Amino acid sequence: MAILSRDIAADRGTDVALVDDEGTRTWAEFDERVNRLVNGFREVGLTAGQTVAIIAGNRREWYEASFACSHAGLIFVPVNWHWVADEIAYVVEDAEVVCVVAGHRYAEEVAAALEDQRCAGVRLALLAGGGATDHFENLEEFLSAQSPAEPDNQVLGGPMFYTSGTTGRPKGVKGALITSAEALPPEVMQLVSAGFNQVVPVPGTTALCGPIYHSGQWAFSWLPMVEGSSVVMQHKFDPAGLLEMIDQHQATNIHLVPTQFKRLLDLPDEIRNNYDGGSMEVVIHGAAPCPPTVKRGMIDWWGPKVIEYYGATEGGIISYIDSNEWLGRGGSVGRPQPDVEVIVVDDDGRRLGVGEEGNLYFRNATSGSFEYHNAPEKTAEAHLEPGVFTSGDVGFLDEEGYLWLSDRKIDMVISGGVNIYPAEIEGVLAGHPSVADVAVIGIPNEEYGEELKAVVVVQPGVTPDQALVGELIRFCREHLAGYKAPRSVDFTDALPRTESGKIRKGPLREPHWEGLERRI
């Protein structure tokens, strides 16, 4: 049996391991299917160190594929399923993907990507929830042809999350576990999970309602599963349905983002009053700043079980703060974890003292160092020194050791808990024949935290009207995932620039944030 699931399958084989919108999987079934996938991957010639892309939605097969990779020494890339074919093809080529596991909802877009020459290296494409097509083998038929026997020589594999960059295309983040010079056994992941899961009840039941391709959603569901937690999931967030799911399956922990908090709080009283929630022990939130009124509303409703974390795909969890601590000092993201060192420096790299605001850098002894795939220059830019990295945020440590964030230095927008880098959008808009110059910024949004606005200088002779606004937004949607399209477009005669020619986004953002307590 697969090392990470065999003991659980032996002890609790008939217990439910996974529940999605379409059915359930017991631990024994899960373990056998992971074995079959490992054996199948090896049968078609996949070897340790190669890459598998998973574009499958919140479904049982996503966990099965990722667990199989983790026993076969394969790197798995959780692909954002909102991406269009061009974006998928880019990642397939950049990550050197040799196998794709797709969910039926995304078959058309993935098939279009597979037609692209950049996907020529893909030798196996499996479709979950659908039949075989010209581009895919049916996953169930593929599994049925494989041996259920425990694979020999199991080797640890792990995730490579793609995070958008300040200079265009997303880059893969390779953690220490998959950049190790030596082959590691899967048991290493049990050690990682044991430490991580100190914050969540294990064994328990994880409720998943955010996209599993997000590193936070992955960490707070996949790692508890290694320790024996089951996972019940929604493919698409439905606040009323989530409350029913929690009560029905007696979920004990959940990861939410502020936008989901807001949608839960906006439910009618009759729906909120029908929610029992007695099983819920820990509510974890992060990924974006949360408006204090929204967070207080959740604590008032669900009780002091809300834990906020601050972290990054690149460096794991930096700090936690529980409800009582937060109520006493609202705004802090908590004390750093014992194995994390926070270093505050000015623009010249000089270390700053207590209460002094500066650029935040971190050394995480647990997660180790990381690198950006195929981007050594970007890896170097993110590090102050080996093992000391930045998330691009600005902040300070107070006299009691609590970390406070005050601004975001890198050019990033967080909308609904999703990191969006304007450079990629600007690159697309700059290719429109009516655009002479463009900047994309984040402006306040009550529900999502921030939303995207494009500020455009049009070409001579072009009329900057509402028809052009609609055309530019549609143009973005044709070339990028929908969530990257600006919600609004402003026109201007010229963009403010530095003497070196770089766009100064501060003057563009400031009028929209004036009078607000927050800058991010």
C-alpha cells in the first residue's frame, strides 16, 4: 500500500476519506487507487523528477493523483483551472510536463492547450469524470488496467505551485523537498505534516470550499489528510451549501478567505440560524487582509475559533494569531512561529529595530529555502542572503514581538484571496492596437478587498469611450483567465513615470485609497 495512506487504510479502511460533489471514497479505495496510479505512471515510463500537471477541480481524483505523485518521486503542478489554453500551454512547457490529469469540466480548454506545440512533451493525458477522447485516456479505464499491488521503491514527490510574477508570466516555486539533491522517502512528508498539523484537529474532517490549486487550500487539506483527516469538498463555493456540508459531515476545520467570510455573513438570518456548527473547531483564514468588521462578525457568529495566518507560497507559514489575541490587538498578523526569524531592513539592507517600518524578510527553518523554476535571477531578487527571502511586504515588529503589515512593496493585487500581478495584464493590454501606454492597479473593493483597474493612454486618433472600455476588458478575457481582467478602465493623457522611465503607481492608487485606514 502507499506509504502515506497504508496505515490509515489498514486501521480505518471502510471510513470515508474523500467526499466531493459526485460521490465518496473510503480509505481502502483511496489507497488502492493511489497504488494503481503509481504503477500506471511507471508503466508508461514516467520517472522520478518528471512533472505532472493536475487541472481537475475540487474532486477526489485531484487528491489521488497528487498522492500518487508523492509516492513516485514526481513533481505535481496544481494548475489554476480558470486559465485559458495559452496560459496552460505556457505552464506545461515551462514545467516540462509529461503527464496531464484533467477534470471533465476543463477538457475543452486543456484539449486546446494540448494542440499547442508547447505541449509536445506530454506523453499521457488522463480525463477524470469523462470518457476517452482524441486527446485523453479515460482515467477509470487506465486505473483498471493497473496493478493494485504496493509499488516498490517509493520516492517522495511534491508540489510546484505557480505564482504570478512582477515581470509577466507565472513562475514555479520549488520547495526544499523537491530540490533536494538526494531521493527522499515519502515518510519525510509525514514529518512535515505532523509539525504543520499542530494547528488543526487531527484526525478530523476538513471542509474544503476554495480551489485546491491554491497553496493555502492545499496545505490545510492535503497535509491533514496525511495525518488521517478526511476531506469533504465543494467544487464551487456556495455559502449556504457550505453550512449544510459542515453540519452533515461534522467538519472540524476549514480554510477560508475574507471574501468567503463576507458572503457567509451576508446570508439571510433564517439560513444562518439553521447552522449548528458544533463540530467546527478551527477556522483558518489568510491569503489576503481581512476587514476588521468582517472578522469581528465571524468571531461573534462562530466563536473564538478563528485563527489568522500570514505566509507565502515561497516560504510557508510565517505567523499565526488566534481570536483572543487579535481582539486585543486587531491588525497584527501574530507572533512569528518559533522556527521563523523575521528580519526588517531598509532599502539599503540595514537591519531595523523594534517599531521601525521596513522591508520584511524571513528565514524559515522548517520549510527551508526555495527557488523559482527556470528563473535564477528571480530567485536571487527574492533573497537577502541564502535562506532569507521576502514576500514583498512592508511592516514592523512591535515590542512584544508581534508582526504588523503596513504596505505591499511589490506590484501585486490581492483580490478575493488570489494574488494577481499587473505586469501580466499590462503585457496583454499593451498588445491591443488602441493602447499606447497602460498601468494596472488595485483599488478598494468591499467584498474582494481589491479589484483591478486599468489606466490607459490611447493611441493618437483613438476615441477613449465606453465602447473601448468594453473592448479592452473583452480583449483581456480572450487572452487571460477572467479574474485577471480589469473591472474598470480609466483614460489619461500620460502616465506618471520616474526619471528612469518606470511607471509610478503610487499617484495612480492614492486617490482611490484616500480616507481609508488600510493601504492594502
